[in-house]
Amino acid sequence: MLRPSLCPHHALVYRSRQHAGRDLPLRIAELGGMYRSELSGVLGGLTRVRAIQINDGHVFCRPEQAAGEVSAALDLIEAAHAQLGIEAARYRLSLRGEGAKFVDDAGMWERAESVLREVLESRGHPFDEERGEGAFYGPKIDIQIADPAGRESTLSTVQVDYFQPERFDLECPGGGRPVMVHRSVVGGLERLAAHLIEVHGGAFPAWLAPVQAVVLPVSDAELPAAQELVRSCVAEGMRAELASPARGTLGARIRANRLVPFQLVVGPREAAGGGASVRLRDGSQAGAVPVAELAAQCRPRF
């Protein structure tokens, strides 16, 4: 169905069965679709869209477990950012503002804010506090990113929510309400893709690159050997393509594939030996590198 957020469905999943004490914390994650009727004036490329595929998750835990779950979510976020080459511009503690947009329960807000502030301070993260940037139901830690023009947006977030467990009548084993910790590790995939394109200028890390290796036969005479090399790369799990001499001179093909991590040049000598001369996208030469070794460099390290 058309959902503006995934939280209510995860609350219903939690409520759909009884839980024992050992079940908590219960963690539910989803890569799901969200749809929001954003005004046309705020839409922008992939960074602000109406149909969002979001990496979202919710942890249902006892109140005393909330700080640990928030810290664990930040560990996960920071590990993902490191693998993707993302640097946070700043951490923001987003608090409630004035008006009817925010749930009117000062005690609930104070409890949630204290958990988030405690975690940020214990981890040594400098952070800014901003009023009016919280969700309607609770405060959040927003991890801000910036584009080359210095424009900020929120990528990842962790939120502590005492409101929705009450609203959906959720119960802990033995009584009381669970705390709902919302966490989005890399946020909406559209905004993530836009930011990665900006950060890497299209030259993605080898494990993330759409094409990891391009095979370049010097002439038609090396074409059969080059085709066999492509098959070997694919068999090792690499995303590999052939750039045949029909696409232009060797120099033109190298320039056209300058963002591909590995350019495998096959000349007469390489064809005779069943290998290739590996050229890196920075222009340096790596020599004859076995396909299995290249494939190992293309695998995610997580």
C-alpha cells in the first residue's frame, strides 16, 4: 500500500504475536517503499523525491536497553559510511519545536532526548542541537551530509520513540511499554545514490562500480582471447564487459572507460599467454594480475 512511513507496519508486526522476555530487543528491518506528497517546489533530482525506497528498521526493546540499541545503530551506520566512502558533515540532535506538529507530552520528549544526548556524549561525538527538526513523535540523531556546493541533507538517522508504542498499545513481556528505536542506516536509496555520484565523481570503489573490469583487445586478432577473458571474469563473480576494436582506437576505448576500476588490455603477447595487462583508472599499470586476485579486490569487505 502507499505508505508515508514504515513505522506503523512494523509496530503491527510486533503486536501480531506474544513475546517472551528473551525476544527483546526485537529488531525488524525492511527495504521498503514510501510515498510522500512533496510540494513540487522542493523536489530536486534524486535528493528529494516523492517515491522513496528506504533502508529502514525498528528495534523494540525495554527502556533500559534503549541507549545500547541507539549506540549499536550508530556503530552500524558508521561502518556502512566507511565502506561507502561517506563522510558526515555533522551530527545533529533534532528536537521538538513549537506548535501542534509535535506530540504534546513534555515528559516523553525529555526522556527520549536524554537517551540520545547520553549516547552522543558517551561516544565523544560533537553535535549541534536544533529545535523544530525532530519527528512529530520524538527526537532524533540526524547524520548530515553535504554536497560539493555545501548544501546539507539528512542521510542516516536514529530516533527514540515512546509515543507509538503507546498509540499502538504495544506491551513488553511482563508488562509495561517497549521503546521503539527507529534507525535508517543509509536512508533513502535515491538520496544515497545521488550523494555517492557526487562523492566519487562516478569513480566508485571497485566493489560498488557498475562495471568492475573492461577487457580491451588491441585488435580483432585478440578478440577471441578477450572474449574468453570476459567469461573468466564473470565466472569469478566480477561485472565485466568487452570493449571491442569496433568501438574505436585503443586510446579512445580507454578514455571511454576511464571510470572503470580495472582495464584489461589484451595484446598479442597477452593473448598467447591467456592473460592481460591491467591498467588502473588513475593511469598506472599493475602488470599481469590473475583474474582471481582482481575478483578478490572487487568483493565488499563487510
